[in-house]
Amino acid sequence: MPSTVPDPRSRRRPLGAAGLLTLAVVVLGLAAAGVAGLLTGSARQDAVEVVSSPPTPSATPSPTDPPPAAAAPAVPVAPATPPPAAAPSPTAPVRVAIAGRDVEVPVDPVGVAPDGQMEIPPLAERGGWYRFGADPGDDAGTTVVAAHVDSIASGGAGPFARLVDVRPGDSVEVTLADGSTRAYAVDAVTRFPKDEARWPDVFTRDGPPRLALVTCGGEFDRASRHYVDNVLVTATPVGA
């Protein structure tokens, strides 16, 4: 989601509240080296690497092999000590649902793990919102939510495994911490190899507001214990 995640200390609050793969987050003011990232899902890990390539639909684990432990994106973050946790933002996302696609997950605010990656909830049934990036209340930037495509802890595939079934025009509803909702319309669904450098265009704090949903996909490489692709769904606010 191969580089570093945006420096948490550079989070701009004027725009809004601060949150299956390795996911590189591109933030305003960060060097290019700090924005590229990989999103790769590992069958033996709880975090997903966010790569520059979108994942193809996750392959169904064979009966003889356990499902990948973490098929969700993890994001490398720029070396820095995260600031003290601030009070929850009323516009922080707490739930994401896609109508007609059986995709619905509660969302937890996440930051940066000790290894510099974006934290991802271990259960495939939960998504992680990068709290140092944009949120739905901001008037610019991308709100990023990532989840494992599957995990051993969950006993199989999670809701984001169905992101590959989403189509442009589908409706996405994001529930915020204050109980209000934001409506989005899907613009594109992309699956790409993890070695493609697309994340700088995803983790942005400027530009029109939008939503990005990320997970792992494609074939599962038994040698590396990772999915070979990333799946990226982008959507824009309805009426914005």
C-alpha cells in the first residue's frame, strides 16, 4: 500500500478529523520516496502489504492449505513518532457498505505499526481507516480504508473479498462517528500487480475528496505466501 506512509505529524486538520497487502500513503508535503507502497496479502501475517498494483480476486485456498492469515493492506509509514491520540473526529468513518454487493464492514481508526506499515485490523471482517490521512468530512484528499481479503483468524474470506464484484456506478454508504452518513458513487475498480507504483495517486491529501477501498487479490503465491495483486475501488461523493 514499498515505501513509507505519510508522516503522521504532517496531518492537516483544517480539512477534517484525522484514519489483504502493503499500502503506501502519499501525503501532501511528503517526498516521493515516502509515498510509494506495496499492498500484498500474506497467508502467514495479520497485516497486508499495499503495493502499487491492484490485486486480482483472491484465490480460494485449497482444502490442504490454510487460508492466508492476512490478505489486507499494510502501509509503510515515514519514520516518525505518531503524536498523542486526539479526540475522535465526529466525521471519522465507522462503517462502510456497498449496496447490492454484500460488502459491509465496521471500520476502526488505524495508524502506523512499529515496522512502519499501516496497521490493518487482524480480522477480515473489519476495515482500517488511515487516521493520519483525509476523512469523509474533509473537503479535499482521499479517505483510505483497507481490509484483509481473508485471514486465518476469520476462518476464510472477508467482505472485501467481494470488492472485485463491484462495478462503476455502485453506491457506497459511509457511516460517520456522529451517526451521519456520506454517499459515494464508484468511479472505478482496478486490479493490478503489487509491483506497480500507483499508491502516490491514492494516498493524497489534496485534490477532490474521494474514497479508496483497498484489499489483496489475484492468485496466491504459495512460495512467497502473498497474493500477487491489489484490488482498488475508488468512489466520489454524491452531489459533491
